[in-house]
Amino acid sequence: MSELSVTDIEQHLKAFLDPLTGKSVASAKGIKNLTLVNGELHVKVTLGYPAEGIKEQLSADISTHMLLLEGVKSADVSISWQIKPHAVQKGVKPMQGVKNMIAVASGKGGVGKSTTSVNLALALHAEGARVGVLDADIYGPSQPKMLGITGRPGSPDGRTIEPMKGHGLQVMSVGFLVDEDTPMILRGPMVTQALGQLLNDTNWDELDYLIIDMPPGTGDIHLTLAQTVPVTGSVIVTTPQDIALIDAKKGLKMFEKVDIPVLGLIENMSLHICSNCQHEEAIFGQGGGESMAKEYDIEFLGALPLDLSIRTSVDSGTPSVAADPESPISAIYRGMARKLAASLSVKAKDFSGKIPNITIN
């Protein structure tokens, strides 16, 4: 038999589909350093999303696939990732220091949106990304408490502020600038101005993802975000309850109207498991989130149980993914984070940063 060509190997590799995107792992220039010497194959596969939690399994699966090719005796496959900036709304410029902004919204309060936001951020960080959190709930900031961060942010130049740090995340919230018991009594325009300052005056340090913890509803802040902030995608958080789903659909429709893609839906408090007898009970109904995802043809990122540890972890300032990285709850969050990042990775890229400035003298 004649020696396999690089083209033969690439064609076989292209037949392996990424389990999260459904697309070839060899697409978008994902093959690096491919060599075949005496039947020993070495290849690097670059993903468009962080995948620390599955890279070993994915490497093994690709290796098994490559061994099906006659002439390949062994296959050494290494997995890495390179997170690119993705397209934002028309007429809005991308932001320096942040590749992708993801808005997490609910349409309704009390469904666990902030808890989900911070654990998603921690999960993306655990998967290998540089991640920040912007607490956009000006009236009721909760991220400082949830992440156990205290103190005031510093300002190196008197104009900009440094993000606070906690559990590997870069964080900014109005909660760092006022006392915990001080009410924010602001009219709509002042609220949107405050949000703009928190976002634009913070020295974000080369983030792959900035998770924006949105306030409930579809009001001024949401409209400002849609019109002026470069958002690459959004996530909807709901419970299975019909009342919560009504508001979640409003939030989804709002993002659709302003051309911000909805990357997926998360169902929170989907099932309660008794800590004493392990009896399972769907307190808020069952399957509502998954049905909504099918109805609107968006990704169902996953369901979270109504679990006591999720609440106690954020109350203590160490959310679930940071408190117990190996727990089943953390595994759910990390799985959702990978799905979210993979969903974004196949969206249109932003190439504005690659276009040079042309100066004519």
C-alpha cells in the first residue's frame, strides 16, 4: 500500500464530528502540526471553545477514529482551544479587553439567575477560559456577596477602575462602590449611565468571556445594553413553572428583536430531591424549559435541581463550582458552560480587530 498523504488523513479527520457543535473538529483551520511517520500519527486539534473537562475523552475518541484509517498504527491527538471574538450587533463597536459578552437574563426575578450567572462564569474559568462578571443589577447587586469579595476597587489613573478579583474571576459591581445596606435610588437614565460607567471604565484584562448578570425584566438597562453594548450572545434562565416561562419568553423575544442571538436556555430548580429520603418531586412543574427550547429552536443547555448546597454555597461567598469542583452540581454547570461556549463558537466571527488602520500622508 502507498504511503498515506496528508490530504487522506485530513479527510478522515474531517469525518469526526465534535459532539457539542455537531461540526467537524477539522473545520475552521482546527488541524495543527499533523505528521505521520512509520504509521505513527501526531496531530493537534484546536477547538473554538474551552474544554478542559472533556479534552482527554475527546482526544481518546479522535484517536480511536484515526486508527480506523489503514496505515495508521498509533494516533497521538492533543486538544487545545483558541477562543475568538464573535460578531456583535450592527453599529456597535467591539470592546477592548473583552472578546465576547454574554448576557444572562430571566425576564422574571427569583428564578436563580444571579446564582446561575456566577456558577456559569466559574465553570467557563474551570474549563480553561479567562472570565469576568459584570453585575448589571444596579438596584440589587448580589455578586460581591456571592463571590465573597469585599473592599473597594482601585483606580490607577483617577479615571478608570481595576476589576475586583475572586475565585479566578474579574468582577465589577456597583455593590463594590456603595455600602451593602445603601439603597440605589436612581431614575432610569441614571441607572443606564451607571451601567455604562461600570462596563466602560473598568480595565478588563484580556477576557475571553464577560458574563453580564442582568436585572430581571425587560426595561431600560436591557434596551441600553442592546443598543450600545457589544453583546455576542445571551442565555435565558427560567424555572419549569408556567408563570416563569411566560416572562422567559418575553426576554427571549426581546433579544431576538435587537439581533442578539440566544445561545441557550437553562432550567433552574427543575427537580427537588429530599436530602433525607431521596424522594424526587417536581415542585415547580416538569419539562417546561426543554419544551420552550424546542418551541423556539434554541439550545437547551441543561437543568439544575433545587439543591440546598447551591444556595448555601453562594450565601457563604464560595459558589458551587468553586466550593466543590468535583460534585455532581459542578459537573452540571461545567457541562452547560461547555455547551454555551460551543454554541457561541460556531457563530459568525468578528474580524474588525484584524483590519489595519490605513494612514495616508
